[in-house]
Amino acid sequence: MIEKPEDILTTGEAAVLCGVSRSTLRRAVGQGQIVAWHTPGRHLRFTRAACLDFARSLGRIDLVGRAYEPGSGDSTSGNRSESGAVETAART
């Protein structure tokens, strides 16, 4: 089956769709957890279907389409300001 151009994703687009970082996605390719291929310029490409399958396999389907946020899921608590910076509350 021939994929439509909008169903072929770059590493960054695929990472956002899967809700993981680009490095996590590259590691998953190396471990055979998600199928991808290299362009002649050695850039990775992913199908939308492969990304959705990978996100389901992680049990993180709730993150599909949400950008990866470093530090999410860690023990720090904070709120995002309008600039996107995390403002942490002082602990006493």
C-alpha cells in the first residue's frame, strides 16, 4: 500500500504524535519497537499507523498528539507560565 504524503512523518512529527521525545523514538527504532526507514539523506521517516501502534504498545495512548514535555512524570511540581517556563512552588 502506498502511503499518502501526510501519513509519512519526520522524527519530530512522529515524536509529538507518540507523546515521546525524539531520542526515545530513535532508541525504539534501534530496538525494533517501531518500524521506520531512512531517506537517502539518512533522515528517519515513520508512518502514522506505526506511530499509533507504538503509542498503544506503550500504554500511553493518552499522549497521542501531545508534545513531549521534558520532566513530565517526574516528582517536581509546578505550573507553566505564559512563556512556557515551569514555575515551581517553594516547599517548606
